[in-house]
Amino acid sequence: MDAKIDTLTLQHFIGGENVGSSGGEKFDVLNPLDDSLYCRAARGTGDDMRSAIAAARSSFESYRETLPKERERWLMRVADIMEERKAEILDCLIDEIGSPIGKAMFEFDKGLSMVRAAAGLCRNVRGETIPSDVPGKFSMSIRAPLGVVGIITPFNVPLIKTTRLVANALALGNTVVHLPSEMAPHVTLLMAEIFSQAGIPAGAYNVVTGMGHEIGDDLTSNSDVDFITFTGSSVIGQHINEICAKSKTPVTLELGGKSPTVILKDADLDKVMPLAARSIFMFGGQLCIGSSRFYVERPLYDEFVKRFAMAASKVGMGDLRDPNTVVAPIISDRQRQRVKSHIEDAVSKGATVEAGGEWDGNRCQPTILTGVNEDMTLCKDETFGPVTSIYPIDSYEEGLEKANDTVYGLSSAIFTNDINKALHFAKNIGAGMCHINGPTVHDEAHIPFGGNGESGVGREGTDADLEAMTELKWVTVQL
Ligand code: NAD
């Protein structure tokens, strides 16, 4: 099968077939580097979404009976085909969402390990025996797939999210309806083609492309959907949470962040500097776990600002296919306006630009600000661009307090050789993830990934998805 009818027009993938929108409409997907037309995709309707859900529901009855060894084989094959089609996937990540080659390779490698880790899940769908107080009662729990899983993904890491969430859902015996970002339909449809090529049965994985604000509610409010996993902005996450609360549909929300990095006076700046740059400038700062706040103990503050500004001015902004290029175009005009307005607001209220602040086409230079205070929007709000601020602190305690002064709680980092302070920070930071002497930007297939507060609810990863995408049933036998 071919999810792509021609190079420019994408269709939904429903019940193992490529199908156009029932409304006959399409939408444009622009290459964010220069806003040229990258492709067109079917503009999904409520009817398209219902048809995908019906396909997933009907496929579930047979898919749930597939054997672990079959699902394991299919998923291992998905990873093998990904390797065979690597160049095509990398091109798509570069031209559809503006990934520099380094980020595209990073995402590809993560995606491969997500799929292979998911293959290992197939044999791990276990319950347990439970002691009973009733004489002769044999008691156990059995674990079963939930049914139809609705997956909604953002533009910035479409391959990581697709490989992790779709592969885990399918490994566990669920079927899937996937609404990808309207800015990244192609990479998702490429993966649908690969899942199908690998042998995943028709109807087990369905993709509907379109505008989330037009058809998202048709997915999240449908009573035939048994679980929703959403990754995206906190505002839409809140909306989805409210819909799911009404129908009591379980939901995982992976939302935005304002992740802090605390650097104590005993840290080795030679080791910290390359990691600091990696924490925020990768993919133009369009990473939920990017570090948009640095708190540096005063003895190191001036030196850190000087070296970070120097590093920022050297971050590669060349051809996206050049391995030295790090800075990506900002994905859309709306996001560009957001990044610009955050910088302008801070500067107009007295912040100092230590590096960057200017634009080259759709790319914002890596930007470092000092003198940021709470009156400035970027102090507390997610910017989602290559923009960070540095604040001096007088003690570890002040660093912890300031790091915790946020409604978000996704990733965090601390650099120090003081094990007591490091572990105290890990315990007391109100974030779902904490890295000691490592950058906030880190992910692996089998870890509990996720955040608290405005950063979301629940975790994802093989073990977390095993819990979230299956249910336990208590069974007893009176002997
Ligand atoms: P977004 O919220 O604009 O869109 C995300 C998805 O939601 C898209 O697929 C969109 O089509 C869909 N959507 C829109 N309206 C909907 C509705 N009413 N119902 C259902 N779906 C709807 O986010 P984005 O701009 O694509 O991504 C950036 C955001 O994602 C940032 O806030 C970032 O921090 C967050 N993010 C979080 C994680 C994480 O794991 N925590 C990872 C990546 C990105």
C-alpha cells in the first residue's frame, strides 16, 4: 500500500486504505524554512474521524487475539523497515518540520529504540496471583488491552511520539486512531505505511489528517474511544481533559514546560557549557523539555553569562542538511509572533540581550536574556523558541525556590558535585523529571516521561504505557 498518492497530496489511512476527505477538502503544509508548499493533505471531517474510529473498533475484536510473537515480529519489522527507509524519513523531518539533520538523526535513533522497546512489551502483559482470605479461593488479576486508543501528537517530535505511543499501544493489543499535528502529517503517514508494510493488520492503526480544532473533539468525545493520549500545549490539554472527564475516558496529557537548570558554585563550567547550549538551542528551542530558565550561583554568574553568550553566538544556523546546523526555523507564523513578542516585551521592560535577539528569515538567533523579572511574559510563560534567561542566585536554597516558582513541572536539572544538595533537589523539585549533572533535554524509551501541574497528567514510556493502556481485571476461582 502507499499512504502517499503522489508527492504532494496525502490522504487519511483508514482500515488499511488511503482515503480522501469526505468533504473533498485539503490543506497546505508549508516548509517552515521558507514557507514554500511542502505538501497537501486531506482536511479531515467528523465523518472521517468516525469512520477511523469504527475501523479501529471493528479491528480490535481480532487484533486483541493476536499472539505476542506476532505483534513482536511486526514491531521488529517496523524498526527494520525504518532503517531501510531512513533517508526518506530524515528528508521528511527536514523539509516538513524544519529539523536540522542532527535533530532529525536524534529523533530517528530515538524512534528506532521506541519501536524495539515496544516489541519487548508484547510478552510482558502480565497480571498476578493474589492471596485470598476465603478458604479454597484462587484469586488473580489478568491484564487486558483497553480497546481503541486515540493518539494526538504535536509538530515538534512527530516521529518520537508516533513510534513510542503507536508502537506501545499496538504492542499491548490495542488499536489506534491517530490525529497528527496539521504541521506534520507526512512523517506520520510514512510511519502508517511502514506499520502496514511490516504486517500490522488493516484497521489496527488509522491516521486522520486535518485541523485539530475542527476534528479533535470528534475523537476525544467519541464513546467508542477507550483512552486518549495527548501531547501538545497546555491550553488544548485542558480542553481535552474537560471532555474526557465528562465521559470518564482515561487520559494522559503531555503538555508544555518552563524547565529550570540550577548551577551551583562548585560546578565545572567546562563540562556545563556544552550541555547548557544543548538544553535550549536544539531544534530552535522547540522542545517541551528545553531549559528556558538558568539559575546560577553568584560566584559563577558573570563567567557563565559570558561563556553562554559566546556559545550562543556560535550555534550553527546554516543549511539544515549541514551537521553543524542546530537552529531550526520556527514552525509557523503564529509561533514566530509569539517568540518575537516575548523577546520584545522583555526588552521593552528592561531586560538585557546578552546574545541573539535578531532573526534570519524564519529562524530566531539563539537568544540569551538577563535582567528578566516577573513583569515580563517570558519569565513565566512557555516561549517555545531558542530563548532563555539567566538569573543570579545567592544560595542553593534560593535556586530551588525559584526553580519551583512555576505552574509547570516537566523537566529540571542541577549541576553540582554536592551529592546532598543534588539529591535534595531531585526530591523537592516539583517536576516529573530531574537530571543531575545532565541537560533537561533527555528521553529514553523505557523511562517514565511526563510532568506535573500545567505540564500534564500521567507518564509515557514502555512501563507507564503498559499501566495506562491496559486494565486489570480481578478473577477468582472457588476450588
Ligand atoms: P498544539 O497544542 O497546538 O497541538 C497539538 C495537537 O493538538 C495537534 O495535533 C493539533 O491538531 C491538536 N489539537 C488542536 N485542537 C484540538 C482539539 N480541540 N482536540 C484535540 N486535538 C486538538 O501543540 P503544538 O504547537 O503542536 O506543540 C507544541 C506544544 O506541545 C508545546 O506546548 C510543547 O511544550 C508541547 N509538547 C509537549 C511534550 C511533552 O511530552 N510534554 C512533547 C512535545 C511537545
